[in-house]
Amino acid sequence: METESPSPNQSNAMDETLWLHLAQDENLASPKAAQPGQPCPRCHQGIMDYDGLLNLVCPVCHYVEGGGCT
């Protein structure tokens, strides 16, 4: 017995519904911009500091924010 795959329109609707559901989840919201010497925007426990590659890194949850000027 063959199963029918969803039509492109059905697949798009499912993707959009999933995206909207995930976007509303507070746990998946993107954290605010990290600042050196300030608490981590993700875990709020570690203090953000630069590593050797000029990334801001949290020593507790290992959140990394790149974009250092070289």
C-alpha cells in the first residue's frame, strides 16, 4: 500500500505552523546581545568574557557570541 506525500502547499502550511509554534516558545527566544563583564544573556549566571578568538563566552553554559572587531 502506497502512502501519499503531502502536497507542496500542505508541506508549506505545516512548516509555517511549526515555525510559528516554535517562535512563540519563550525558551527558544534569542537572548539579548552579550556585553563583556555582564551576566550571560542565556543563563544569567556566568560573566561574559572574551576568549582568544575575540568571542564573548559564558564560562557556565558556554554560550558564545562572535563578531569581535579585528
